[in-house]
Amino acid sequence: MRMNLILASASPRRQEILANAGYPFRVRPADLEEHFDRSLPIGQAAAALAAQKAACVARSAAEDEVILAADTVVAHEGRVLGKPRDEADAFAMLRLLSGSCHTVYTGVCIAVPGAAPDTFFCSTTVRFYPLTDDSIRRYIATGEPMDKAGAYGIQGYGCLLVAGIEGDYFNVMGLPIAQAARRLAPYGLTGRVL
């Protein structure tokens, strides 16, 4: 039976990553209230969030559908930075990240109806240049930080903030595609080269 890939996310960045890797897929975002389990290590908590999304979509999935869900969390010295509530919150986050390193965790879950889900997470260290208050305000004025964990997007104007990374770039965008590809392959789901 030919399996069909379902992305349980409305994220344009995850859609772009999958499309660029050559995966045919359909989008079916999870409709649920997320619960971040602060009792878990951050990477495991991100994976648990992805598992919640996958389980939500898998409940109505057909037997030939493979659900791919992901959730990205930014953490600075153990403090989780979600999406900013407003511009002041975005400013505070970016000021915190200025001139220092933080970690981006993306939890991923691959679920197939009737089988145990495959859940994992990836972490990447990101180092920011020191930022002036004016540069932070200019970045916030673009609107880009407002819907992103940690108040920045590495693939957009936020690329100008990043001094370097250690780990998977695509993880910072929201989907560690090379790892996910290897876990999708057993279901006959492959991109252009894998």
C-alpha cells in the first residue's frame, strides 16, 4: 500500500522544508490546546508536544496516512522562550539572547494509525551577535518576531542576528528534515534523494 504524508502543522516554514526536500504531502493542522510538560527536560517536552499534535491528527487518519508533527522550543539557560505576547515581550527576549548562546529544540513525532508513534527531538545551539536596542526595535518593526518561538526567524531578517550555529540549521527553522527523512523511509516516503 502506498502511504501518504500528512503534515500536522500550518507552519509555512515546515511546509517549505518538506517541499524543498521533494516530499509530496498534505497539510492537516492539529486542532488542540497544547500542554507543555515543564516536569520533563526541554527536548523531551518538545517531543511530547509533537506527539500530542500527531495523536490529534492520527485519530481521524486513514490507514494509508503517515502523520508528521513537530514543535519547536527556544531555551536560554534553561528558560523556555515561547512566541512573544507583544512587542515589549519580543524586545525582552531579543535583549536576553543578544551576545549569547541559546538552544533550539524541535520535537518530532511520526504516527501511523494502529502503530506506536516514533518520537524524537533534535537540538541546535545558536549564538547571537550583540544587538543594540535600536537594531532590536528595527527587527521588531518588521513584524517577523511576533509569531516565532524566541522572537526570531533564522530564515528571514533574523539571519542578520545570528553569529553562528552548532547543529542542524533546519532544526532551527522548525523541522530537522534529514533525521525525519530517515524515519519516514521505512514507510516508503522519500524525498528527491533519500
